[in-house]
Amino acid sequence: MDWICRLGKVDLAIAISSRPVAGRRAQVRILDEPTGLEPTGLVGQVIRSGKGKIAMANARFFRIWGFLACLCALFALLATPAQAEDSVRLRPAAQPDALRRVGISLEVSGHLLVHAEGKDTRLPMEVDALVRHQERLVPPVGEPGSAAPLRSVRFYDEVKADLKIEDQQLHPKLSEDRRLMVASLADSRVVLRRPAGALTREELDLVELPGDSLMIDRLLPDDNQPRTLNATWKQSEETMALLFGLDAVGHADVESKLYELTDKLAKIEMTGTVHGAIDGIATKIELKCRYYFHRQRRQINGLELHWQEEREVGHVSPGVDVAARLKMHLAPLDSSEPLAVDQLQSLDLDEDEGLALLEFVTADRRVRFLHDRRWHVTGEVGQRLAMRLVDDGELIAQCNVLDLKPLKEGERISLEDFQADVKRVLGAKFGQFVRAKQSMDEADRVVYRVEVAGRVAELPIRWIYYLVSARDGRRVSLVFTMEESLLESFAMADQVIVSSLEMLTGRETQAAAEATSDAPRR
């Protein structure tokens, strides 16, 4: 369009593109002929023209400030459409079957807090971890904020970690046959599992890191509105729980800001404080983060997260007072041999509670069993193993597993003798037998189950005793203990452990040793 401005006796014609182009300036020229419009008495007025027609403003007297006013009006006209053009919609692209490569590095330093022998102790600790995996997004792919689950299949090319706790150094690793995994984002959690078989808790800890690649798009606004430079938006409690793997977030004061726009990237910074909980223990996190949205691909392609975390000692884990830094890089991948479509057709990608179970193998590689993720090993000394069941932050039950001295082949005690042993062990705490039964399991072993009600310091307690006896004389006992009021919450959490229990020998023991040789013991 053309604009005409008369300054005194001088008419300026200004050609302005309705859609500014980078590097193009407005064209200004002096008209040889007057426009023929009657003087209006206004100084520096600018009037829009029609097609080929010229509008003008005449000024009775030339003023230098009139010239400046005209230039200011011109700059305002040029600036307004340019600002609107320099915006971005921070909406990720939903790309079913998309392939990408993800690289993550994690550094942590600080202290673990443990409670031992009646006192709290601070143990210096350092973590240096590196994880690289290929990832294929699996249909259906849901938009952020939708109810559709997000899923991906991953192949872990490299997983390594160096842990130093006081003077002890650990180097856990992921075994070769456990590198293919399925990730699902649903119910405000990212769940990693093997499509065939189970992971150990130590293996899960290696790959279950803050800022999972399946959730980082949640850091973008949950609407499709364009954002201009310095635009801000709040992060939800649910998003912060996903980012840090928290069970719950009571309050999150976290804000993201679009601090720079380039032709390629929208650069965003995020700062704030999160108050949440893990396993029922209060956690405080102060964070600073920068992440980068690729404007053409419509994907976050990089993230750098720094945080300070404080957490007290919990039911199943030590407290922490640490500083951490995580870097993530994501890039498109043209092809992937382990994630080829024909390779994945036979995989069961549907959600299955059984596939989310974890595996535990004792330190001597003599006993192996599966358990749900609410169970945590809290100690292992000799042939004795201690576990605790924590659900939504509440301590529900504990379990003790003991690898007993074997009897002679074909020899075993009776159910009545087992009940007598239970009554003797409980002593004054014994109240009554609730039920007792004998059965044969799928491995042709005799299983005794004895349930007892009693009291400890006037608190009603329920015990469930098991004795599993093999034909060759090997035996394992298990004891589950809980408050009477928590029986419903316990919900037969003993069944998976007992039914999956294996007594390993020979090749099985060697295979278990190789699979967990570098795994840290708790």
C-alpha cells in the first residue's frame, strides 16, 4: 500500500508492504506534483489510500516536530505487523511411528541421609550416568492433555552408571537381553517394562530417569495459541510430578518463559520450586531449566535441567541432599534395525500388570521371585532378606524371606508341626490361627500357608507364614506382617511372590549370576 504525508510544501510518498519481508525497507520518495487535496490544518497526519489513489495530509506550517511525528507513525506501522509475525505456536506434532534417537547424561553430587543405630548419618555420594536409546512412537499417539496414552518402544544402545557412596563404588549395567523396552505414559506416570520378562529394581533405576523423553512435550503450553517473545505460562503440579518421577505434588510454583526466537528454535527457560512426595516422604526441589522447540519439526530437541533436591529418610529409601544436572538431546532417526516395524509386530504392547512386575534374585543366586513395584528390598544379610510394601506413601506390610537349611530328599515336616513352630516363635504375641492350608504348586512343591491374628503392644497384627518345600529337600520360608487394619490395602500382595518363587541350581544359578553380576545390592 502507499502512504502520503505532506510536510509543509513537501509531499512524501511512502510504499509499505502489507506483509513485511525480512531485510526489506519502506520506499520513500518526494512527489514532483502536489496531490491536489485540500489542506486540513493537521500536522503530520497519515491517511490510507485506496487502489492507485493517493491520500495526503497537508500542513499549514512546517514544523520539525511534525517531521518526527510522521517518522514515529511510520515506525509504529512497520513495527506492529512485524511483532505479530514473530510468534510461534508451541504445539508438538503428533507423529505415529516416528523414530528418534535420545541421549541423556546425568550428574548428581551431594549426600545420602540414612538412619542407622539410632542416629542420622550423611554419606557423600556421586553419580555419573549416560543413557542412549532409539525410540519409536507407537499408535495411538495422544496430544498433551488428552486421555489417550502415549507409548513408545525403545532399544537401549548404551546404559552405564558410575556410583560412589562414601568409599564404595558401584558400576551397574543393563544386560544384553534386556535392552528392548516399552514405555507408557498414563495415569500421570511413565512406566517402563520389558515386553518379555521382568526387570530388576536396579535395572529399572538405570533407565527410569527424570525428564523422560515421552513426557517432555508436557512442558509446552496446553493450548494452540501463538506465543510471542517473553510470553510466560505456568507448569501444572501433574507435569512436575511427571518430570521428576514424584508420586504426588502438593504445590508447584514453576513458570516457563519464551526468552528467544530464531528462525530454527524457540528457546524456553523454566524456573521455580516444587513441593511433592516420593513413597510418602516430603521432597523439595528448586529447579532451573532450558529447553528448545524446533519450529520446523515441532518437537523439543534439547533440554538442560538443573535442580537442588532435599528429602528426608523414608520407609524404603534414604534421604537426599543433592545437586543434579541432566542433559537430553533428541534427533530424528531415519531407520532402526532393532525397532523395524516387522520386528515389533510380535510384541505385546498392551498394558499388562504382569509385565510390569520386577524380578529379585538373592545375593547367593539361590532364590528368585517376582514382585509388584510397591515392594522394596530394604536389607539382605546372609540367607535373610527383608522387604517393605509401600502404597501411596503408606507403609502397608513387610516381608522376611529365609533360605532354610535343606532336609534330606523326600523328607518334610507336617502342616501341624509348622503351625506349632509358628506359635512357638510368636510367643506372647500369638492370638489365634485364622486359617491354615496345604497345597501343591506348579513346580510340584508342597506349600504351607498359615495365617495368624495376634497383638503387639495392644496393636492388632496379622501374620501370614509360608513354607515352600521341594522334593529334593530345599526349603524357603516367607513371613508377611501387617496391621490388621491394613489387610484390605495388602490385597493378597503375597500371592505373586510365593507363586513365582524359584529355587535355583546349576545353570539357573549361573544365569542369574551373569544377569546381575554388576547390580548393586541393597
